[in-house]
Amino acid sequence: MTTVLHVTDLTVDFGSATAVDGVGFELAAGDTLGIVGESGSGKSTTALALLRMLPPGGRISAGSVRLAGQDLATLPEEALRALRGRRIAMVFQDPMSSLNPVLTIGRQLDEALRAHGTGLRKAQRHARAAELLDLVGIPDAAGRLRDHPHQFSGGQRQRIMIALALAHDAEVLVADEPTTALDPTVQQQILRLLTRINRETGTALVVISHDLGVITQTCRRLLVMRDGRVVERGATAEVLSNPQHPYTRELLAAVPRLDEPSRAAANSTPGEQPLLTVRGLGKTYGTRRRSVTALHGVDLDLHPGETLGLVGESGSGKSTLARALVGAHAPSAGSIRFRGQELGRRPRREVQLVFQDPYSSLNPRMTAGQIIAEPLIAHGLGDRERRAARVAELLGQVGLDPATAGRHPRAFSGGQRQRLGIARALAPEPSVLICDEPVSALDVSVQAQVIDLLARLQRELGLAILFIAHDLAVVRQVSHRIAVMHGGRIVETGPADRVVTAPEHPYTAELLAAVPRLEPALAGPADSARATALASNRSTA
């Protein structure tokens, strides 16, 4: 097959620090390559370097990136702009921050089509834009060109990003964490879309991810990166079945597996009497004329020392339920009782929340000590001296050095920031922790550390935990029981192992079927003759 991308000894520096060190690989028409590694491994920097889109301070100091013979590393900027987006394109991780919120999707697709002088008239560009949306599976494609990004779901926004990247039939498509934080069924749809585009168009695909399951489902070849270097490479199935490098083995060992039984159920037994009781909980937003019901009569029990996993797709009502439990949203109907007593709208010491995003949930202007002390001040607990002692105690409890209390959030890694968030939630000594997607933004090894931390804290403090997540493998590991939400209702509840191995509701079965497995489920290689012909057509276009 025709080689379309040839990367040799690629090295990227940020000042005196080397972020990518001697990376090399070849990509043929119709090929699929996965690049995996944890934060700081250099995988996203490698992706950005391929299109020479490095952030300020970054530069390619050595090596070459040859696209059909042209070296993108040394190409003049004007010539590079003519290729970027037309022959090599990128799908970014966060579609909401990548799409312009004030422009319609049609306008943004039109700009992409005009950027490289396609020569199409306005009506032709409009038709092509609708064709692209239809290609990526947006219903009523022509009608939705008038909509803005906020009017689409997360999965649909990611499909739009892919449509923008496909506007000019690029030879190489680079997808940087294209399914991070997406629900399993939406993630599966995006992965199938990328695979279909690869097979039908012969577009070579590079997928960057920290999720080995995602790579397994989409890529025939694999690079494993650590500290800017490639430490292992080979056929995906071969690397996963027989990893040679210790780091690859560590990554595989840290990946939660859906076929592993519940660790929580094996290690502890919850109390018999419910600590938190929810009955008939409803929540409706809007007015009489136009309203949306997010929760429909939710019933839930949470026992002392228990972890109850709560799963469901975006829009199922999980986060609305979490906010109602901590008093951030007033329910429209039903009751929430703690130890048999009705919980009002007052600040709730007993129930505390650990947020999903450890970056945006911490005030960047406050120190770690101030962040942890904030709930103590809010609840009038202790004087300054006692609060300082409590902050030091909490930092140690979550595995951080008490001496770091004076540092700001930017001085901590993602996993350390999440530990700060847990320390803040523990400050007023709650009995219940609501963990809303607490590990979805973390690498697998860091994710494992945070999960172990929560399990230890539960044993030591007797906490009841409502663990909200879309990753069913993680939920099974940490939970005694699992509740499944769909359309604002609890559609199934039961012991974690039973729900995963013998689901009773069709929606639960659908969620389980969408979970990426580590076992390669790849179709055969793209048709080589078709891919070669497409590559030849593009090179002469």
C-alpha cells in the first residue's frame, strides 16, 4: 500500500525540556495507528507536531514529518496552511471548545470548504455541508445546518468535528482523545464512525488515547509512549496479548475490566439500615408552557459503608440527582431523608460532592489549604488554628504532603487535584460522598490510585458513597450495588456482579454491549486496492 505519512526521529522541545524524543512511524493509505500513554507521555504533543500546531514555546528541533514526500516540519507557513485541513486534518478532544459557539454549524462547515478554494458556489457548499453531516450520522442533516453547537449533544458535536476534518477528503486523519468523557453507547458510535470512514474512504487514521479499549476497537497497529519516547510498538493484538515492556504491562494491569468481579462486595459488607433514603424524587425545569422533567419518581437507598454505582448516559438524570442530594437543586417532588430526617435546603454537612473535573472545580486563585478550609468556614467549624490542623490532617489522609497547603492548584497534577477535591469534600466530616464522574478525566494508573483512595477512606471512615460514572468496568469494581438510570428513571437496581453478568433491563444490556473490550474486535484491513487508488487520486488532485 502507498505510504502517505512518514515520520522520522521527530523531536519536540519546550525550551530546555524535550517533550517528544525521536518518535518515528509510517502510515499507509487505509492504515490505522493507535498511540497510547499517560498524561505527559508526549502522545498529544506528537499529534500536534504532525500538523505543526504546537502551543507557544514548542518547536520541532529534529526529525521530519513527510506527507506524500513533503516535509511538514520545514515547510513554509503559507504552504503548510494549504495542506493543513485539506490533506491532513485533526479531530480535537473537546468539541465544545473547538467549535465557535456564536456561528451556526452550516457557517462553520462553509468556512472549512472555502478555506482551501474548492471553487464550489454557495449552493454547492451548502449541499456539501449537508452531505458531510449526513456522512457522520447527524439526523435531518440539511435542517440542522442552521443550529448552533449548544443545540447538539456531546456525541453529535464530536461527529461535527469529524465532518469538519473530512471536508476535503484528507489523506490522514489525526483524532486526539476523540471519545474521552463520552457515554459508552455514544463512544461506540464514534469509534464505529471512524472505522467506517477509514474503510470506505481509505483515509489513514491516527488515534491518540489513554484508553486501551478505544485503541483496541479502532487500530490495527499500536505505539506505546512514555516520557516522550516510544517504548513498544507492533500489531495491536500482539502487543496486548504479549506486552514486552514493563510500562505496557503496567498500563494493561491498571485497566478496569468488565469481567472482573466487584472488589467492594468482596471486601466489605454495608450496614442494614439505609443512611440516605430517596422516595419519589422528581425535578422539572422551566415554566408551565415549556418544561423539561429531568427526574421521574426516583427511589434510592444508600447504606452505611456501601458504594452504590449509578450509571446511565448523558441526559439520564444522574447529575441532576447528585445536585438534588447535596441541596444545590430543590426537587419538584418527593423526599430526601438522612437517618430518617427530612433534608431541607440548608447547607448539608452530611452529604458532600466530589466533582468530575479536578481542573475547573478548584479555584485557581486559592491555595490548597484555603480550598480545603472553605467548607469548614462555611459550616462554622473551628477557629483558624483548628482549621489549619484539620487541613494538614486531610492532606495527609488523601496522600498529599501537608507542606503543599500553600501551593495553588496549577502546581498539582490531575490526580493530585482530584485528591484535593476529595479532601475538600471530607472537611466537614460527611457520612455520604456523592462522587460525580470522579475519575473520567484521569489516566488509567491515576484512576486506579484514586479508586483505591476512595476504598481506603470508606473503610476508615465508614463512608457511604454514591459513585456516578459512565465506565461500567470501573463501576463494577468499586460498587456493592448498581443502579441504572434512563430518561430520569431508575430502570434497574441490584448487586453489582448480577447487574453486569445478568442484566434484566434492555437498556442495561445495551450499555454493557457498548463497553470497549481489550480483546481486539477489528475488521480486516481496509481494501488495499481501493485505498491505493484513493491515495493516488488525492495526490493528483
